[in-house]
Amino acid sequence: MTQYKSEVEKRRLYLAAEHWGNSVAQHYMCNGCGDLGYGTGYFIYYNNGAVHKINKKGYTIVQVAMSIDEVIDNYTRSEECGTEYM
């Protein structure tokens, strides 16, 4: 059964990075000039690079998420440093 050890480890890393990527990195509220270039409003930033703008009707995707390969790379770097990335 040890022949599948590397495949299991790759899958574990994939799932852990996917979970980490879908976690919220920060909340941001901008009432003034819209200094981030996305305008004014309430924004949620995720570890995978996605940005959602929240409004009364729902949410708008302002920036799409990175590819899973980039998320895995950022996740492993954040684990090595022992800090959150973003």
C-alpha cells in the first residue's frame, strides 16, 4: 500500500490548499474615493486572490480566484513562514 503514498500526499496538499484558498483573508470597507480601484463599498478578499463586492442584492465578483497551482504554491509558502498569505 505504500506505492500510493505520494498520490495521497498530493491529494492532501490539494485539499488543504483549496480549503485555505477559500478562507477569508480580509474584509475591507471603502466609503470614500475607492482607493483600491474597485470603487466604494464592502469587499471580501480571499486567500485565493478572489475579491467579492457585497451589496444589498447579493455580491459581485470583482476579481476571480487564482489557479489551483498558484493557490497551492501560496499555501505552501504560507505554511513555511508560519504566517497568513495575502
